[in-house]
Amino acid sequence: MMHIGTARAALYNWLYARHCGGTFLLRIEDTDRERSTQPAVQVILDGLEWLGLHPDAPPVFQHANAERHREVVQHMLEIGRAYRCYMTVEELEVEREKARAEGRAIRSPWRDREPPAGANQPFVVRFRGPLEGETIVDDLIKGPVRFMNKELDDLVLLRSDGAPTYNLAVVVDDHDMGITHVIRGDDHLSNAARQSLIFEALGWARPAFGHMPMIHGPDGKKLSKRHGAQAVSEFADMGYLPEAMRNYLARLGWGHGDDEIFSDEQAIAWFDVADVVSSPARLDWDKLGFINNHYLRQADDGRLFDMVRDVHAGRGVHLHETALPALARAVPLVKEGAKTLLDLADLTVFTLKARPLELDARTQGLLTEETRARLSRLRDSLADASDWSVPTLNALLRAFAEGEGVGLGKFGPALRGVLSGGAPAPDLASTLCALGDAESLGRIDDALSQLR
């Protein structure tokens, strides 16, 4: 899954690249060949595509650069900044326990030994890190962060099968790709120290690092399954729009004054990584719903119709061609009350019901003899209407109620039930407008004939 924390990191990199007139690059860090399956990679590509974060160049696949990574390790061996380590698994475990007890990082006994003559035993290549002093990561978000070098282990650069490790590969790729800025989660902060040492050992300029705090749940604890959705795909499935997610994720750890709603163009103009807060952000479902509602109201109705139709189809609802025009008319009339596309689909179910509608018990109870007679007269008034716009229908309903000498409450609830079959529906005029004259009159006729 592409976690929303990863998505936010991608968004901040995208915004900063756009803000600075730079280049937004995507690298698939696939040194772990078992985990880096094609489906796993596709999740990343699909997530970025849905969010609308398009890299400025084709993705770089780290595994394809393995020979270059090995070449750099060979150079580090030659200049004495790396060494071959022949520790067995058992010896490594002993050293790990000893290092833990002494409060230091792991050091291999092969750090200062010559390789055994003619040895054919397996080995890894480790980085020869400094034993004293400190490494400072001048973080763009957290400020200067200090690491004691004695606490940084001699990390493995090449595994025993010759495969490059993550920390080595990213340094080489950052250098070769000309990376100037890296914005990522603060779970990578210790990696920044290790990578900085490798950059220094190779005499290469290191990128500027910015490490964002994690996203927490509403309760202030690390985001987990108990908080609900975590992956980008889950938010898409829940009916959030990509533009709303960009707005919300940008605001989740960064802001521009009190502005809650802003366009991509505004975010690009305002964004500076230095303004990202250093404390964890909390996922706020109410705020996400508020922002998504804004973008639903602003969205093109044809686009919303297509997405709502897909939601209904995904639920197994039969979409008869004759009902689709009513669905299309309903979308703009009900979208103001929806927080998600799922809500919007719920609010349009009434348009898809097949005639004759099964009346719910409440509606049946409302259809007294007096109310049925009144609805029959209203049906005749509606049949004479030449304009089925919402304003005209509102005026007609008010005029009818006045002519009957009653309020809308005397027949409105029964009419709503007859038209919607008990499903959620907008105000009466909007419901009539969405259904259209033929369908509305047909549903009224069906109800009156069922109860004769």
C-alpha cells in the first residue's frame, strides 16, 4: 500500500520542486528484490497518478544501477573507506550483544584485519565509519541534529551475494541524479546521518535533507488500522477527490496562515519546506470531509456523474439507461450535502429505483384518503406545468399549498416518500426536477393506484 505519509512526502517534494522551478523526480528504491514486486511498484505509480503528482522524468529503478553501486564500493575499498567483513551469523550476534551492553554501535573485528589469505568464505562489505566526533544533519525542518559517530555502526554496503544495500544505493543515485533536496519521513533521520558519512567519504556534496514528523491518528497515537484508512487507495475508495487530498495533505503539517482551502497554484507559490512543522500532525476526519465537500461542490458535474455512476456500478446496482439522465440531473442538485462520492451516491439512489416503487411503511401510513386526494390534484397541476426547473416547481408547490389552504407539511412528506421510495432525496422541487416530469408523474400514479 502507498501510505498517506508517503503520499504527503511526495506532495511536499512536488510542491517544493514547483516552487523553486526545479525538477520532481521519482526513484523506485527496489534493492530488496523480494518485496519489490511489479504489483508493489504499480501501487506507487497508481497512487501518484491518482493524486495528480506526475514526475518530470520517467522513474529511475534503483536495482538497474546495481553495477554502478558495486563500482563505487570497489572504489571505497581502494581508498580505505570500506572493508570486507567475514563475520559469521553467530559471530555477528555475539558482537551485537556486546555492542548493546557497551552502549556503542556494532564494530566488526575485520575492520582492522587483512582478509584471510586465499579465503573462499562469504563476506559482506562494510563502511569504515569514524569512531570519534559527531555528524551533524542540518535538517531543513528540524534544524541541526547531532549524531555521535560512535553510535553509528559500520553499515553493510554490499551483501554477501553482491547486492547493494539501501543506504549505499541512495547515496550513489542521489549523486548521479543530481538530487539537491530530499524531503521524507523522520523515520529516515538516522539514515541521513549514515548517508552523510558516505557522501563525505566519497567527497561528494550531500543533498539538503528535510525530515517530516509522522502522521498520527485523531487520538495522537501513531496512525494504524484502528484509525481507519491509511493507504491512498483506501481514501480513493472512500470517495475522496484527489484535489481534496492534495489540499488536505498539504495542510497536514504545513500551512499558510489560516487558509484551509487553496488551489495547487497557491500552494506552489506559498510552499517552503522551512515552514513545515516539526511536531506530528493529526488526521482530522471532519476537516477532510469539509475540504472534500468544498471540492465536490466545485467539481464539474459531468465528471461527478461519471464517478457516481462507477460507485453505483461497484455496488452492484443495475444502471438502466433510462435512469441515467435522472442521475445526471440529480448530481448537481444534491452534491452540496455530500462529504464524499459515497455520500453523493447515497443521495442519488432515489433516481435509480425501478417502477413501481415499493412504498415504505411510513409513506403508506401518510397516504390517508385526504392526502391521496390532494396528491391527485397536485398531480394534475404538475402535469400542466411546462417548465420543470427547480424555481418553477418551488413556486408551483407553494401556490398549490396556498390554494389548498394548507402548509407543505400536509402533503410534502407523503409526496417525498412516493417519489423516493423511502431513499434519501433532496427538497421536493429538486427531487421532481431530477426525476423529470414523466417519471415523477408515473411514480405518483403508481402510488395512488396501489392504494385504491
